[in-house]
Amino acid sequence: MSKKIVLIFCTALYLITMSSCDIYKSNWINAETEQTKIPVQTSYIQTTTTSVQTTTVTTTLSKKDIPRIIKPVTDDIINEIPESYYIDAEMIYQEPELPAGCEITSLAMLLNYLGFDIDKVDLCDEYLNINYDYTENFSEAFIGNPRNGSGYGCYYPVIMDTADKYLDDMESDLKIYDLSGEDLDSLFYYISNDNPVVIWASMSLVDVNYYLAWTMEDDGEEVWWYENEHCMLLTGYDFEYRTVTVCDPLKGEYTYDMDRFEEIYNELEKQAVTIY
């Protein structure tokens, strides 16, 4: 499918979401009122996994046929999950090696949680599609250099493609699943079944700014980006206190206000993926 068609359908198919730490790096916004460092919790009630219907489809957002969840979570299932749940995932920071690499670092955390032994830099160098000359869009490649502050980032199809290639190399039966477009509450079902979720939001949950990053020289395609975009690993939630827990590649393990997190998640086109 041509780049022009991709552009036309970018909003409906979640092609747009904003800098993975593009501006960070020299101007990181500190919003301590939005977050609190949390202690590690050791025990939670676990639910029985409910089967979900999956199918394999081809979309304009990915380069391979990758399973996508179809109607994954009903209201009845959401009502049955625990009031709170926490997954103890090992924290991996994107810095100092990958100051713009929040997406690949979040994927590395998920893979290591699942028992793989993969370094974030190796995952980046060997599996991530990187475009240095701005000739692709954010659903096709990581744009810029993840090793310095000039890098933009990428959207969920790029991370799905990266994970898919890695799992293929490992000859793993695990699959990467596209949860994009699902409400935040639906993602808690996966958390309650010990499936961390790579999720797109913003740095410190600050407001995002949607802007024209550049125009393709060959066909005039406009490439749009969300300033302050950030990717994290969702590992917990608490309905009573209205908080979510994430492994934030920039700041560590934190709790965020659930309502604010949902607001930014929605603005970033509800991008989310998991592996199981």
C-alpha cells in the first residue's frame, strides 16, 4: 500500500503517536505531582485466564501477518478481575545507551520478564528497523538515532515487527498481540493474568503536541508526530486508589493517576501490545 494511502488512514489505524523522547533529552519535563515512587508488593489475588478469540490479519500498519486480538475483553470479564494487581518485572533504563529508545527498552523489559535473555542494545541493533534519513513514517521504522537525543521514536507496528522477528529467531511459540484501540480497563485483564503490556503515553504524563515533523520529498507525504511521546511497560493497576503502575524506562517504577494516564493513552491513539 502506498505511503499516501497510509497517510489517509493514519488516524483510523493508529498511525500517529508522538516522540519517544525526542525533545527529552535536553528538556525533560519533571511532573512530580503526577507520580509517586512505589514499594514492591509481593502478593496479589490471581484470576483464571479466560480464553480470547484471535485471528491473523494483514494491516497497513505492519510488515507481516501478526495475530490481532478480536473483541478481547468484555465488560463481564473486566468486572471479574481483581480490584488491584501487580506484576514484579525487572526494571531496565533506556539511559545511558539509548536516550531516545524508550520503545525498544520497554519491549526488552517485556521479553526479559518472559524469560528471554536479551539486552536492550542488542535488541535495538539486531532487530529494530531504524531509519536515519526520514524516508519512512513512524509506523514503518524508528525514525532517527535511538542512541542520541535527536531520535524521534516509533509507533506500535514497529515494535510488533521487532518482537515478531526476535521470537522467530528464538523459535518461540509465544506471539506478539496487538491490543491497540482497546480501552485502558481492557488492558487490566492482561495484567491480571500476568501479561505486562507495552503501552504508549507521554513523559511524566505531560500534555502532547501534535505537529508536522516533516514532508516526504518523493511524494509529499506529511509525517506527523506527538511531541513528548513516551513508551512504558504497564505492570499494575489499583481501582480503589485509581492508579496504574508502570516500569518507566526514564524514571523507574512509578504509580500514575489512572484517569490522567487514560487521558494521555487515549490521545496517543490507544497504542498497546503484549506477548504470550
